[in-house]
Amino acid sequence: MSTRTARALLLAAVAASLACSAKDDSPAEVPASGMAPGVTAADPTAVEISNYELTMDGMRRYAGAIKGFSAMSEEDSSILAAMSSGSANESTAQMIARIESSPVAMRVLRENGLTAEDYVLITAAYIQAAMTQGLIEASPEAKIPEGQSSRNIEFLRANRAEIERIMRDAGMTQ
């Protein structure tokens, strides 16, 4: 695995783990940009994440951001710090605020037409849908968790080849 691929995977894994981390009982601060449709001011639940609609345009932008983070990390290590300095208990809003506080990270996101909020929610929704899809494919008796939307899982199935291609191009898979 190349250094570039490893860095891209690190960035995505950190974002995913933080976006899907345990939350405390208190509502998180909402960034100035506001939350995405269907997501509340408190950390989003699994159901709310499943309601964040994935689109091919969003996935292309997301992959472009991953590619940009990887390229920038070779020039400026502060991008890795901005993307990975949070704790496992960091709320989604805190993660978004941390990313927003990094000029380098925000430049990469802006170049790809994303906000920090978009990036975090796409990461969470994509990982959630991919994991659920994988479980269902591995075990025919597995079902989508109650209350969770099947929309993103169906989206991944319908667009599998293109999503695999753009993720490979971004250095996320081999």
C-alpha cells in the first residue's frame, strides 16, 4: 500500500470513527452553517445518519476531498493534525468545528464544493450504508436495523461500480 493510500485511509477512518463515536447526553453546539436536513443539533443518531441522502455528486466531491487531503498531507502535515486530533468522545459538532478551524482542511473542502458538515455526514452515511450492505450480503437473514432508511444502501447497490471507481481513483481502495 502506498503512503498516499495509507494517508487517505487514515483520514477517512478517523473521520468515520469520530462521526460515529459515542455521544454524551447533552446537545452539541451547532456550527454557524447549521445541520444538514434531517439531522438535529445534538449528535446525529444512526437513523438520522441513514436519512442523510448520499448522491453521486456528493460521493464525487467526497472522493475529491479525500484525494485533496492526501495530496495536501504530503506538503503540510497540519492537515493530518486537523483531521485526527479529536478524541473518541468528540461530538459530531465538535469534529465539524475542529475541521472548520483548519484553513488547510477548509481549502481542500471548498475546492471540492463541500462544507466540513457535508464531509462528516457523508463519511458517516457512507460507512453506515456500506457496513449494513456488507452485513446483508454476508448473511441473507440479516435485516436493516429498525428505523434506519434503506435509501443509501440501495444507492450503493445501484452505483457500486462507479463508487468503487471513484474511491479507487481517490486512493481509498486498490
